[in-house]
Amino acid sequence: MAAGRYKPVVTTFIILILACQIWSGAAYNNQQSKWLTKHMISNHGTSRPVGHRADRHLQETTRATGKYGLRASLVNEDHKLHSRYNLSSMERVKHGAEKSRARAWSLESKARAATFYGTSGAGRKTLQVAEPPSYEAPVEATPGSYSMSISIGTPPQKFIAIADTGSDLVWIQCAACTECFQQSSPRFEPTNSSTYKNLGCSTECTALGSNEIQCTPQCTYSYQYGDQSNTAGDFAQDTVSLAIHNETTSILIPGFNFGCGLQNNGTFTDTDGIVGLARGPVSFPSQIAPYLNNATKFSYCLVDKQSESTVTSPIIFGEDAVPANLSAVLYTPVMTPYDVSMVPFYYVNLQGIAVGGTNLRIPASAFEVDANGNGGTIFDSGTTYTALTDDAYTAVENEYSALLMDYTPVNLFQETGLSLCYDITGLTAVKAPTLVFQFENADFDLPFDNFMVMMGDTAGNTYMCLALMGQTGMNIFGNTQQQNFQVLYEEDVLKIGWLPLDCTTL
Ligand SMILES: *[C@@H]1O[C@H](CO)[C@@H](O)[C@H](O)[C@H]1NC(C)=O
Ligand SMILES: *[C@@H]1O[C@H](CO)[C@@H](O)[C@H](O)[C@H]1NC(C)=O
Ligand SMILES: *[C@@H]1O[C@H](CO)[C@@H](O)[C@H](O)[C@H]1NC(C)=O
Ligand SMILES: *[C@@H]1O[C@H](CO)[C@@H](O)[C@H](O)[C@H]1NC(C)=O
Ligand SMILES: *[C@@H]1O[C@H](CO)[C@@H](O)[C@H](O)[C@H]1NC(C)=O
Ligand SMILES: *[C@@H]1O[C@H](CO)[C@@H](O)[C@H](O)[C@H]1NC(C)=O
């Protein structure tokens, strides 16, 4: 796997007490004009202290939703960051953009380092690892944005870990770690668990992929996220318990394979480890599937980022992940250009992008995995703003730039990390042409809030920016674009589906 060489950059946050803009209102879709209108009510002068928000609003409730389902809650990391650093809305946007940029490179480098099956399935090549671009490292390199709770061991020890669709391994920091990050709960203590066992050179030991596993003679792993973060330790087995109904009833999953992290480098702040939700045999959904009627499926519904930090996003595993009203779900096939144990991403086939009802002229090469295995398009919960390859991004930006002539463009790249921004100070409503991602068999029709981000500065000015980024490499359909949709990952039938939803109703 790619070893990232990064210039370590210490970014200092200026702690400010800010008058927050409170946005409210709803976007509605005017079918005739294909334009979306958003009514904004801005409370200029209303100040809301943001620092009093509790730092850890981690909801640990897990309950079964039916016979073959399991439900948990995802908590957005940004809320915690916000309260820790008192970030302004603009700083949060910049943080999201920097994190997305770092993650785009990290995910891309993982694919580059892997063996490509070829678009025809015939050729196999090992690709060269690209040099990382020189951008400033983000404050938090944590490869994911949402956390969930997981209990490991007998008796169970409980942890909060990042839920990540961009990686497959489940790992938790262990008590004997020699390189450790700070965590608020006690670390996992294997010697306190009667069911813990290290794996020898068994088949389970090879499940993670040869780049990451060694038998020495214990099974050890080394896993790199590319963005400064990495973890190494014992690849082990223990019982995972998933609470159902209430804290007293659990489903026990014996022999769950996971990493006991002993050398953990990177800024895994405010977490105890990572729950890999990607594809492949060691991922969390794959390993719990036998206990959920073999349904390797999950779905989440990410709440609007503007919502209060106490609001969590539901995630459902198993058959119950599939919405009852199937006719409302749009599906696109999941592609497999690589061995999933090497590159566990959810690849999809993006075919085009339409702005305001017009299909943009974007070469197919901007979306496809090329003959060398570079590029392509993935779904990812851990990327804040969708990253598009430069050809695709430029086409989208040019089209918005040409259509949004009523607004005053302003260069806020330095402040936000996003390149198309407008000053909308004093306006009570703004509108923007619709944005549609045309995936194979299904269009993802984005509501206003899923592609325009609004923010205020301390001087009382308000801005909106196109919440997409240009990037060499692959296209990554990120979590801002997925908010207020139920997004369904069905690895067992190789499909991803979505339907618009008020997440609080799920
Ligand atoms: C954030 O602001 C609040 C009040 O405005 C303050 O009490 C708190 O210490 C600040 N948090 C940090 C991390 O500086
Ligand atoms: C492990 O067990 C010991 C002895 O019962 C206890 O003191 C310690 O707190 C436990 N550690 C964890 C992480 O549970
Ligand atoms: C937990 O759920 C189980 C099964 O539904 C039930 O029998 C038990 O009474 C519940 N316990 C509590 C404390 O609610
Ligand atoms: C963590 O960083 C240190 C110093 O940069 C390095 O020596 C060590 O090998 C790293 N650990 C892992 C697991 O990569
Ligand atoms: C799940 O799949 C395994 C392996 O194919 C099979 O042995 C088992 O019976 C299946 N379980 C259920 C509940 O369908
Ligand atoms: C199911 O979804 C379809 C398409 O969105 C909709 O027309 C229909 O009313 C829905 N049915 C129910 C029972 O919600």
C-alpha cells in the first residue's frame, strides 16, 4: 500500500466566539423550471454561544428493528470538532474541504497500489504508487466522519469507533499499545476477555490482503490510511456483542476478526478505533451477515449537517436495511475493478452530470476506471464534499458560473477550500439550477442543500459555495451529497440504492 509522505503542518485554530447565522427553511423542487429555490431566514445579530455544546453526544443505543435487522446510530464528527474548536461555519467548510482532499488522495493511492483486474477482467497489473500532492495536511486526518458504538470481548468492553465505508478492517486501540492516541474510554484489554484469541497463520489471517498481514508467527496486521494515519498490531478474534432492544439483550457474534491496535499513528482523536463498512470478507457488514440471515446489506440516512448535534443518523444492518417501499428506491450496480480484499471501495458507474436539466459535455474518461486502473467513481460516507476529476469538475463549475449570474462571485478559496462562491449578503432567498448525477440505471437528483453550502462570517456577510471539489484521480460521491437520503449498500446483490428521506422517520 502507498506510504504517504506528507509535510507535517500544524494548523492553529483561532478560537473565536462567533455570532452564528441560523439558517432555516426548506428547499422545494419547481418541476417546471428545474430550478430549486431555497428560502433562507437569516437571523443577523442573533448570537448563539456554540461552546456550550457537549463534546460527546455519542448515542450508544442499538436496537433490533425486526427479525433480521440491527440498528445503531451514527454521530457526525463535525459536531464534536465544532464544539472543541468553536469553528465558525466557514472554518467548518474549510475543514471539510481539506479533509475531503486528503481523503481523496488517500483512497486513490490505495487503488493505485493494488492489482487491477482490468475493465475487461483480463489484464492484471500492479500499478505504480503516485506521489502525494503537496497540500497542507488537515487538522484531523481521521478517515471517516461518523462514529458508532461496538462492544468486544467477554465480558463486553464498549467502544466508540468511526464508521468508514472506505475501509474494511475493524480495529480498536489495545491496552498494550506502544504508540497510542488519547481516548476517553479505557482501551481494549485482551487479557480481560475470556474469548480473545490471536490468530496464527490461519485462513482468517490471510483474509485482510497480503499487503497488510504477516505471520510472525502470530497474525499481525499493518494498515495504512495514506493520510498520515496508520495502525498496526495483532489480528485477532473475539466475540462482538451487539445490543438489541435494550442494554441487557445482545446478539453475540463469536470469532469476529479484528485488529488489536498496538502502534497507532495519526489523529484518531475522539475515537477508539474504526469500524470498516467497506466490501470484502473482514468488513463489519460481511462478518455480521451470517447472524442477519446472510444479508450483507446496510443503509444509513445522514441528517442535515445544520441540524443539532444531538440528532443522530440511523444505520441499519441486515434485511431491515431495505426500505419497505421498494418502488421508491433507485438502484445502480456496484462494480468490481479490483479484488475487494485489496480495494474494498463501493465502485459505481457514473455516466454523466446534468445541471439545470442540461447534460454537460464531459468525456467518459472523466468517470471511468482507465486501462491502468486509475480513476472511476466510488460512494463514500467519509468524504465531506464530492470530489470530481478535473474535467468533470470544470464542466460543472463553468455551467454554474454561467447560470448564477444574478449573484456576486467572490473568491473564498483560501477561507473555504471551495472554488465557486457567491456573496449573498442581504438576500432572503437564493436559487440555483438543479444538479443531477447520472449513475448507471439511476439519477441522483440533489436537493439544494446537497450541493450548495451556505455560511456566514463574523462581519455579518453571508455566502454560498458549490459544495464540490476538483481533484485528479477518482470521483468520490461524498456525504454532503448523500444527506437526507436513505442510502442502501447491498453487497450481496452488488447494488447501491437511495431514496430521499427525512432521516428522523427512519
Ligand atoms: C468555545 O467558546 C466557549 C464560550 O464562548 C468557551 O467557554 C470555550 O472555552 C470555547 N472552547 C474552546 C475549546 O476554546
Ligand atoms: C481489566 O481487569 C482488571 C482486573 O479486574 C481491571 O482492574 C481493569 O480495569 C480491567 N481493564 C479494562 C480495560 O476493562
Ligand atoms: C430487554 O429486552 C428483553 C427482550 O425484549 C426483555 O425481555 C427485557 O425485559 C428487557 N429489559 C429491560 C431492562 O428493558
Ligand atoms: C509511527 O510513526 C513513527 C515515527 O514517525 C514510526 O517510527 C512508526 O513506524 C510508525 N508506526 C507505524 C505503525 O507505522
Ligand atoms: C448463510 O450462508 C452459509 C454459507 O453459505 C450457510 O451455511 C448458512 O446456512 C446460511 N445461513 C442462513 C441463515 O441462510
Ligand atoms: C412508494 O413509492 C412510490 C414512488 O415514490 C410512491 O408513488 C408510492 O406512493 C409509495 N407507496 C407507499 C405505500 O408509500
